[in-house]
Amino acid sequence: MKDAIKAQVASLPDAPGIYKFFDSDSTVIYVGKAKSLKKRVSSYFNKQSQYNRKTEKLVSEIRNIEYTITNSEFDALLLENNFIKQNQPKYNILLKDDKTFPYLCILNERFPRIISTRKYQQKKGEYFGPYTSVVSMKSVLDLIRQLYSIRTCNLQLTEENIEQKKFKVCLEYHIGNCKGPCENLQTEEDYNEDINQARSILKGNLSVVIDYFTGQMKNASTQLEYERAEHFKHKLYLLEKFQTKSLIVNKKITDVDVFSITSSEQYAFINYLQIKEGSVVFSDNVEVKKKIEESDDDILTYVTHELRLKHRSSNSVIYTNLPLTTNSENIENVVPQIGDKRKLVALSLKNALYLRNQREILKEDKKAKKNKVLTILQSDLRLQKLPTVIECFDNSNFQGSYPVASMVRFVDGKPDKSGYRHFNIKTVQGPDDFASMHEIVTRRYSRLIEENKPLPDLIIVDGGKGQLSSATDALKNLSLYGRIPIVGIAKKLEEIYYPEDSLPLHISKKSPGLLLIQKIRDEAHRFAITFHRQKRAKGSLSTELESIPGIGPKTMDKLLAKYRSLKKIREAPIHELTEMVGKKKADLIVGQQKREP
């Protein structure tokens, strides 16, 4: 499992919901539900050897994981069904063709039955599913059998068999569960009307069924057939009871968008639920970096507009936890206060809050990882304080010429390049690294004291006892010795030296603390060498220009500022040189080039 996936799995909540697996093309390849998202998704990666080849192939293709939290496992079942219907993930077909999950099937026969089966045989009938839970499948089938008189026997109800009176009604007829088509007590047309209604329920189109029962109830009431009206009223009650078990499917909440926002100091977190036909068909989470002047209302308004455009929502009603700052004439914004609408916004906010919490946890984890290395370094060097800010010094010269030095600054174990400093050695003549170190440490910290700026938590000197002793003397002169820990690192054996201690400290070569010291030391060396080479190149160029009679320091500075190298000066057109330094000096430069062999 790749590190990114491992981190995603570790951050999943121990809560009910649905999860979606994406491949490298960001295509949904599998949708599942879980009582505990963390445990269920983790099982794919912890128990891979127990799965069949198709599941192993699914796991190998996972590149990203998304999830939506629900209030209950039942909600997760319904939401999973909606997402599978919408996305048609390939592995929700492949993994269910192997007789693992059940379907409901309307059989291709006269007076068709509705049965549950684990075998998918397309010619046998019209299939619905697959259902990842037998409980959810049975709940739908029980509802259909309570609403309609669908036969359960396996008799061959051909016209010839019925005319020859080969069958007799059974107990199901006597208890009211069947209308007796086997004895021609129910017409095929009437029976097929019930099947069509049941088909609408299996497709999730409950509004069609509700409208039908409502119409039948009103007609019966108009004709004073009150018992028949009560019969349809009871059916409507069963449908309503089935729907109101969950927020995910509710006939009162149809074709709306739900947005919620929560924020920290720097970021806003928005969840979006899209509702169609009373069902959640889409969910998305967004993280937005806040600007100082932006309020949560403004951010929510902007993100709402962008997400609706992105996902092509045509819903005219938007539920939010905060009012939108601008309203369109064609859009109604509602901030629900009570009831199922409020519960749906609360569900959206629950997802947004979880996203916020996870981002904060990840941020803390990153900070903890940084602190872990610094804590090890603190232990290795026996420091009293965590070395959050570290500064390291290094010298560079070439046989005493062009002496320079550098200082690099690391904060939380990372380079703070805005704090890097170059030094031209001013008071030392010749190759004296010790005196150079004394000078630059003195200059650095005398300036910090003068400007009343914070001091580092640790000073590192690139060199052995000599360089460390010089830096220590500088700190003593500034009355800083003892206030800032200081160590030196010798290059050959990577030994750590303390002031006034002749015996070095040997840290394990594998210690993250020593590795951080080496990284800082190498960066200081690179920074010093780069500066030294630049200065030496400039010095060589100045020497060559100085050899030309009539070319003084001001002219050299002009030429060096523009061309940077002698080669570019030589390649410059005569008119360009004339414009910059005058015709006489330009002729001198060109004449010098001609005299060179």
C-alpha cells in the first residue's frame, strides 16, 4: 500500500458511511457502505490474502479514497445504493457477479413473481441490485409484498392451465396476500398494474407510487368508498414509514442542494450534498484558504456558486447553515431551524467538521514529525531547550585570498533562506579561519543584540576545536556564553565538540539528530563556497580590466553590473560599450582585445 493511501486509511473516521475507491484516472471503481468506515476500508489492505483475485485486483488499482459520513448504517445502505446507481462502478459489477450478493428479480413469466437470487441470468427476468446487505434487500421486498398482492407460488399460470382449472387457491389467498390468479380470480391486466408499481419502487421512483396511491385514495373517497380509501391510505402510510426511517431518502426533501461551512483561522471547509428525487446522489468536500477580509458567509456564497456550476446542479432550493450574502432571483436560500431539513444540514455540517478535524490532525502530525527529529537532537546534544532555531557558520577562502563566510538558519528543522547571511571578512589578513570565525560570530550576534532580535536556540560551527574555541570567545565578549548552546562538528569523523571539553561526543551515525546537523553543516558549506566562487570570479575579472590603461574602478563597476563576465564584455557591440562608458574607453577595451594573442 502506498504511503498516500496508508495516510488516507489511517485518517478515516470510526463512523457509519459510504466509501468510494478511485483509480489513477480519478474514476470511481467501487462504492461500499460500512458501519465503521475505518475498520471496513482498513480490512481491504490488512487481509488482502483472504480475498479472491478480483478483490485483489480492485485493491491494486486504488489511488484515492473518498467518503461520506451518515447518521446510521441504514442511511449508509440507502446512500450506497444511490451512489452505485449514479456512478455504475465497474467493480460493483465484477465483485457481485460471483454469487456473493443478492438481487431482486421480476421473472419473465405470466403473472410474474418477484424473487431474491444470487445468480444473475439476464434472460430469466429483470434484475434490480445487487444489494450489499440481505437486510436492506428484504426490507424492500417486504414493503412490496405489503403493498401489492404478488404471488409467491411457482405454478405455471398459462392460459391453458387456468382454463383447465388445474390449480386451486392456497393459504396465501385466504389470508389476503394473493388474489388468486391461479383460479382466474384476478385479471392479468390488474396483476401487471401491481408489478409496474413494484418496479417503480425497485427503481427508487417512490414519488410515482405515492402519486398513484394518493389519486386512488381521493377517487375512492369521492365515490364514498371509504373502506377502499382507507386501504390506499394504509399503503401510503407504509411508504411514508419506509421513507422516514432515513434522512437519505425523504419525500419531503426533493431536488435541493445542501451546503455547510466551518472554518479555522486560515482555512474554510465546505460540504456539499446534492438531493434528487428525495435521495442524496452526490457528495463533495472542499477546503479553501481564507483571505483576511473574507467572512464565512462570503466564502460559502462563492463556493456554492462554483460547485453548482461544476456539478451542473439545476436545483432551485439551497439549504445552508449560514445565509448566502447574495441571492439570485431563480434561487431560494433557506437556513432550516427545525425538522428533517435542519437534520440534513446537520449531516452536511458533520462531514465538513470531520474534514476540518482531519486537516488539523494532519497538521499536528506534520508538526510532531518535525519536533520528533528536534527532540532526538535535543537528547543527543543534551540540550535543555528544544532547538527550534539553529544557526550554522562556515568559512571559505583560497590560500588566504577572497576570504568569506556564511551563516545558514534552520527553523523547525527546515531551511529559512530569508535568514541566510553572507560575510566579507574585514579584519583578518591571510588564511586565518579561527580569527575569521571570531569576526563573523561577533558581527552576527552584536547586530541581533543591537536590533533587539531573538537569539537562536543552538549555534553550530563547521570545524573542530579551533573554530569552536574562536566562536566561544566571541560569545564571551558579547556576554552570550552560557545563554546560547554552541557545538562544533569536525568533518572527518563527524565528531561533536563542546566548548572547553577536549573529548568529542560520538553520536550514532544513524541518529536523525546527527543527520540534521550534517544537513545544516553541508548547507552552510555550500552557501559559503558559492559566495567565495562568485567573489573570486569577480576579482579575477576586475584584475583583467584594471590592466587596461584608462579603465578605473567606476567604469569596472558599470561593466561588471551589466555583463558579469569578461567574455560578455568582449562580445558586446562597440556601439553598446560607447553608449555606456564613452567612445574613448570603449576603443581602449576593444583595442586591448585586439592586442591579446
